[in-house]
Amino acid sequence: MDFSPSPRSADLTARVSTFIADEITPIEAEVHHDIARRREAGEERWSPPPVLAELKTKAHKAGLWNLFLPKEHAGRYAVDFGTDGGEGLSNVDYAPVAEAMGSSMLAPIVFNCNAPDTGNMEVLLRYGSQAQRDRWLDPLLDGSIRSAFCMTEPDVASSDATNMAASAVLDGDDVVLNGTKWFSTGVGNPECRILIFMGVTDPTADRHARHTMVLVPIDTPGVTVDRMLTTMGYFDEPLGHGEVSFHDVRVPASNILLGPGRAAEIAQGRLGPGRVHHCMRAIGLAERALELGVRRATERTAFGKPIAKLGGNSERIADARIAINRSRLLVLHAAWLLDQGMSREALSAVSEIKVDVPNMTLDVIDMSIQLHGGAGLTDDFPLAAAWVGARSLRLADGPDEVHRGVVARLELGKYR
């Protein structure tokens, strides 16, 4: 196996990195401070700052747009809405691009490569009808609207989808939705126009055939965003995570994705590449944290020495470098396996990275916070918010325990 990026991937990674350094990093603190100011003043703070729209236009014109598009999706979507080259990227080729984006909280938004929109766009690409694509996929790829994914529920252990209480019941030519979802990322953004709702259609069916995914315009009667949730005190504007209730929401049955009872099939197709994207962005975040920590440790002194030379900090910095490089190789291996086609080995590899990478990232960020002293706990540096994001990732797309269970089950199966 060869993890070397293709010439196209290397070119795109370099251009993305340059764009981030020249255009995004200089305004990042300003954007976050503006959102914080609006929050404290009780003003509307969910609309993306105008500078982000300007940067999106620049990225689009530079051909650095929708870089997540899978390799098999060439043709119209890649030509009209994609990046240079007229086709998408393999998982291995997209991995270093995603890592570069992970160094900035704003970069994935600027390049139209942020979750959950990327996953939702892939769902429409892979499983949507042409009518569904024309109505929702085109404006998502264009960046003129945003979306959310409504799966997790507050009253059940959502790590087990068979616990799901929300329903999607067929009624003639319609499907009727009821239930409450939360941690639906993106619903705070006023540009959010479409939700993907997952609910139980036939509770007596096989556990992999009970659920249905439905496209729901956010302004449909009966859809209510009840509140926006914090993650350890952060609202994550301008996207945010909301609690959304569905009370007798009625949409045409033609809004069902792929067919009734096929949500599990869609979820598996959506989550594999999405987890690779999450993990590579997390590695980029770990690299940013390590850089900040090393700079702080070499520029400040205590007790007559650079902080880097005190208290075993040099060894901690070395361990962080080793951990990041190890995790990157794990993710590239998982990406390579996915490019060969979904297999039991690929399934295990994806779960392995989902456990390893967020925990590694947390450790590196925590070390960097320690090197910054009290400053690392403030919003003067991006470390506190980065730590919260990495901690959240240990629950998003399945908690550590579920992924360890997958790895153990597949490993034990070899010896039966």
C-alpha cells in the first residue's frame, strides 16, 4: 500500500494550506471575538460574519471548493460545483487536505467542507433521487443553503439505534414524523434549510430495516427548534447544536431517501468516509495545538530556563509528535481500505481511528494548555475551544465504547 498523495492531492493540500495562512488565520480571532461580543450583547449571533461569505467566494473562484466530493462522483457535480480537475478525490487523497483544514475552526466552512453538510451532501449524491438532488443538493454544493442531521435523541441511549423513539410513519402519499432530536448540528444557522430526519417506520422489522431517513424542509409546519445547546459552555456559533421537535410533521413520501426501512444502509455509507474526515481534521487540530505549545514553551522562561526544558516538557513534546504521526498512519490506512471497498477490515479500521484519534488529540491539546498556563484556559487562544471540540468527537458518530465493541467483535470473530 502507498499512502503518498497524488500530484493533484499534493497541489490541493499546498493551496489550501496557503489560503488558510494568508486569508483565514489573520481574521480568525476577529471572527470569534465578534461572535462573543454579539452573544454578550444579546444580539443575533448565528448569522455567519460577512467576511466568511467573502472568503467562500474567494475559495470557490480558486477552485478550492467541495474538496470532499468522492472520486466516483465526476461529471456535472464535480465540474459545476467541485474543485479543479472535474472529479472528486479518493479517501487517501482527501486525507491530507482535510488535515490542513483541521488547523482552523473556520476553514472547513470556508471551503464548503464542514460537517454535517458534507455527510448530508454525500447522502444525496449516493442515495437521493434526481428530484431530491435538484432541489437540495445543488444549493448545498453551491453553498447558498445549509443543512442538519437529526438522529440523536435526548430520552434514549442513542448509541443503539434500536432505542430510537422518533417515528416516520407512512400515511398514503405522505410520511408523518414525530419525535424529539438533539445535538442537531447546524440548525442555529439561519441559512439551514433542510433536515435529514431518521425515525422508526416498522418496529417489528429486522433491526437493520426498521428506520427511514426523510428530507424535511426546516420551515415545515410542526418543526420547532426548541433551544440551542452548549457543549461545555460553548455554543459553537455560527453552526450550533439544537434540540428540534417534530409534532405531526407531514411531508410527501417522495421525500424519503432510498426507501422505507433503508436508513441503516444509508447511515453506514455516510459514516465511513465521514469518520475519516473527522479524524483527519482532528489530526490537523492536534498539529496546530502542538505548534502553539512548542512556540509558547520556547519563547517563555521560568526559573531561568525555557519552559520546554522544565518538568519533563521536552519528553511530552516528543511523545506528542510520535502520537500524531502514529494516528495519521492509522487514518491513512483506514482511508486506503475504504478506497478498496467496504470490508470487515475497513470496518474495524474506521472504528479504530474513531477511538484513537480524538483521544490522541485531547492529550496533545491538554499538554499545550498546560504549557500556556492560565492563558490556555481562556479564549485568548483557541485551545480551550479545541479541547471541547475534540472531547465532543469521542461521542459524535458513535462513542468510544461502541467502536471498541466493533473492533473486539471483529477480532474475536477471527478465532471462532
